[in-house]
Amino acid sequence: MTHPTTTRRGLDRALVARALGDAFIKLSPRLQFRNPVMFVVFVCSVLTTLLWFQALAGHGEAPTGFIFWVSLWLWFTLLFANFAEALAEGRGKAQADALRGSRRDVAAKKLARAERDAPIVFTPSSELRAGHFVLVEAGDIVPGDGEIVVGAASVDESAITGESAPVIRESGGDRSAVTGGTRVLSDWVVMRITSNPGESFLDRMISMVEGASRRKTPNEIALTILLAKFTLIFLLACATLLPYSIYSVQAAGIGNPITLTVLIALLVCLIPTTIGALLSAIGIAGMDRMIRANVIATSGRAVEAAGDVDVLLLDKTGTITLGNRQAVAFHAAPGVEERELAEAAELASRADETPEGRSIVTLAAKRFGGPDRRAIDARAEFVPFTAQTRMSGVDVGTRHIRKGAMDAVERYLESQDSHLPPLVRRMAEDVARRGATPLVVVDGSLTLGVLELKDIVKEGIKERFAEMRKMGIRTVMITGDNPLTAAAIAAEAGVDDFLAEATPEAKLKYIRDMQAENRLVAMCGDGTNDAPALAQADVAVAMNSGTQAAKEAGNMVDLDSNPTKLIEIVGIGKQMLITRGSLTTFSIANDIAKYFAIIPAAFATTYPALNALNVMHLATPQSAILSAVIFNALIIIFLIPLALKGVAYRALGAGALLRRNLLVYGLGGIVVPFIGIKLIDMLLVLFGLA
């Protein structure tokens, strides 16, 4: 998917320019109040500005230039924090603008009823309502979200997914959903509108990616509370230093008390400003990375939960397998030629427009060039598949060809005073043991053989499941197949477990049982029967190609309809959590270096002996304080790319990740400020600002 917010060289200039403007807008006290840490910095900036005005009037508590530079860099600290948040939000806004541009009001062919030949009334798509039927033909724009009720067509979904390859959408299955704004390339469909104006999938996507209604996740809320407590502790500590300093000077009769400007600088440098400035950007960027993976998450909570998933349930059909069973072999009964079996199966499938039926016709043509056309009577009557008979077929003259499940065919043969040959039964059982689906073909009372339909496991999925196993995620395949078939497909796909003959109730119970064991459960699905389980799962990824019910039940929608995408989703979730933890570690570790920079300088006039702690040999008390304030602001800018991109996630255990985090960001958070503050101090001396 092409995103207008990035270029090969990095961030788009227009995006940066808009973020810079938004950074000033976000200086509003009402907006700053949402972040306790940065609100304290905001108040401190205002106070130092007032102190500077006081100094200009000749009543300064410290040199005017010193107060000015401290005040200026405190405002820069706020602007840099606002810029980080605005830059993260800007990506979503740019994506939303692109999506909004793909929405258009088209003239829809509204039908009086769900039939192609029904009277047509041309109606603006903005006037369509849920329940209306619409005809969409080749070249037409799909006027709204809906379900195909008649027909099949090739659809260009690049406006939504960014993928140029067209997809097939058809009635009567889990591939019947179509999205407004896409284009039908060939054939025609009759669709039923499923959403009212303003409630479409595209509208929801725009709302999600804009992030206007983004709520903080539980982890983010907990971290905000922790940072607020740290800020309060340092605020109380710094507030007591002024009277303590005044008392010490008066008692000793020497030295000068600490100034408000220095106390404010000390407070801002000691509170967790870095993570406070980047916390919101990290959360927004996590959702943005999900969007760039072509996954729409309804909330940051869902992204965060993905990072903690340890059980993954995947629906077999359309998720682990391609979704359509394909005919792969004909197994003729004793005394029957394979060609005879293939011709009968092809004849019985000629009116079957399902993917399985078409695959039978294709296989027969590939193996034998198709049946003898002279055998096809113009008076042939096709027998459609029903849930009651579980068979389909064709009647041609005196011939009654049927194909269906083994038990259904057995009942049919019994009605014909016949029975299923034991060898054919064994053939069918062997096919089932291989994980395929056997269909028995009969001509009247004569059993012709077994047709083998196979679920095609998606390429490369076994390797992806092995990667999930390294992450500590247990994969479970859910299928309505019998246990024998399910076991074979599970082994081929490489999942850890399977749930066979799964009803919607069984799926729901399985998820609840896992959650009762304090497991965090994720599920992929695309069918209406998956909706209850998707609604119960902690992370529910619905396929965009699936039904409307599945997409509404999920808290994520995969626009590419690729179930293996969950590995990326889990990786993005873990990456967001690790990024937040890493930058928190770095921010707190920063304080250790700042102690040695500011505290000796702040109290040098009160306690000259503290100069012994000036291990960095900073030039003057003022340069030490100003260097720490400048570093405190600049480090935010340097960390913005990391906050937006995220700390690289590796499939390691929790212990190894913790050690790596402490080594890189804990130790780095201590060392980097020593180097940075010293360099800034040298530059201040060089330019005569110390």
C-alpha cells in the first residue's frame, strides 16, 4: 500500500511543516493539562518567562540572559514534545485524507428487489440505506458496504487495500462482503447495502486512522499515573529546597540561597520529561504502524493487547487453507474406468457454480479433455445441493448421477436397494485420513468411485507458525471438519492443536476456558459463524474479505485478508510495549547523569563543598544548569525517530529482552547524558554563553 506520508528519504516535508504548526497549537493549556508531566513543564515555562520579564524590569533574581535562555529552552522542550505527538498524528491524518479522497458519491442502480431484471432507479449513493438492493456491473464503483446476494465478480480493492491484484467476490459464502469505493472489473453482482451513510467501513477507517477518538490503553494510563507520581515527588522535593537553602544561608551567614530559576530547571530536568514527551507519540505510532501493515485497529488497546497474546485461534477455511476445496484426484471403484467416474462427476458438477464444483470440471477436463458431449442430454435436470440431502447431481434420461458425503450416499443407495462397496468405503476413509474430503459418486445403484477434494494449505504458513512458537504463542486451528480430517490438516499446517467439529458455541467456550486460565487469546476469522468468538477474543482480527458480521465483531480488520499477518500484528504490539518500556528506562536513567550536572551547580553558592561532585568538570554553575536544560530538550528530538519507528522486536524470551533493555537503554541512558551535557557545556563556553 502506498502511503502519502513518507518518501524514500524519510518524512514528507509537508507532514513536518504541518506538525511544526500543530506543535504551537498544542501549547494550549487545555491540551497540555492532559499530560501531567508536560503540564508541569508548561507551568515552569510560564514562571521562568515571568521571571525574565521581572529581570528586564531590573528586579531579576538571577542574570537576565541566564533566565532568558533557561525559559527559551523550556519552551523548546514543550514544542519538541508537541512536535513528536503532532508528527505521529500527522501520519494518520494524511492517511485519512487519502481515504477520504477515495470516497465519492456515485449514481447507484437501486433495484426494487434482489433480482438483476428488477426495475432500476438511479439513486445517489449518499441516499442509500441499509437493506436496499443495488446492481453493480463491470466498470461501476461499489456505492456502499454490502453483501453480494446474487452473482460473482472480479473486484479492484486497491482504493482500500493498496493491492493492485483483483479479488473474486461472490454470493453464498464468506467472500460475499464488498466495500464502498471499490470497483467491479468484470461480470455483475446484486448486493444488499448493509450500512447507512456515515457508518460505512471507510468512514470507520477514517475515524480510526485520524486518531481523534484514540483512548489511552490501560498500560499507557498506568504509566501516566506512575510518571505523575514521580513528578509529584520531585515537585515536593524541589519545593522544600528553597526554604532549606534560605535557612542554611542565614544560619551559616555565608553564601547565597538557590534561585527560583535554578529550582525550576532542576525540577524539569529531574522529572521524567523524556518519556512524558514521547508517551503519546509512541501509542499513536503503534497504531500507525498497524495501518502501514494494512491492518485497521479500532483502538490502541487492541494493539497493546496484541503484544501480550499467548494463544492464537485460527479458523481453518480461508485462514489456514485457501478457503476453497479443490478436486485433486478420481478414485474409481473396482470394475469402473477412471474416465467414466470423471465424466459422471463433471456432468453432475456442470451446473455447480461453487469453487469446488468448478474445480471438478477443471480436473476432468485436464485429465480426460472433458466428457463426451453426446452423453449430455438437452433435457438434463440438475439436482442442487441441499442441507437435508447433502448431495447434488443430475438426471439425464434414465441416469441418476449423484455425488455427496459418504453417509448421505449410503442412505441414497439404501433407497435404491443397494449398498456401498467395502472397498469404496475404505477408499473414502483413506482420503479422509489424508485430511482431504471424500465425495462418493454413484449412477443410480452403481457406485462409480470417490472424488477427492483437498483443502489447500496456504504456502509458507507452516514456517510462520514455527515463528509464532518461538514467540511463545500456542496456535489452535478451528474447523468444522471431523477429527480425522482436522488432525491431518493440523499436521500439514504445523499448528500446535486443533478444535474439530467446532460450532460457534464450541469456539466461544474454548476461548472462555483459555481466558479463565489467564491466557490472552487472539483469533482470526472471516465468517459469520466466527463473529461470537471474535467478539469474545482479546484480539480479534477479521479478514476484510469476510462477512460484515465478522468485521463488526473484530477489533482489527486485515485489509489484505492474510491470516499470517497476525505475526506482524503481534510483533507490532510487542514493539509498542518494548518501545514504551525502553524509553521509560532511558528517561529514568537520564536522571542519574543530571544529578551530577545540576545539583552541584545548583547548590554551589550555598554549599561550596558540593563542587567535589562536579565530576564532569562543567565550566560554571550557570553553564551546568543550562547545559542540562538544553540536553533535556534536544534528547526529545533525537528520540522522535525511535518513538515513531519503534524499538526492533526480536523473538526472545522475557528475561533476555529485559537484560537487553537494561543494557542498551538503562546503561545508555546513564552514559549519553554525561557525554551530551559535557559537549553542550563546551559549546556554551566556546560561544561565550556560559
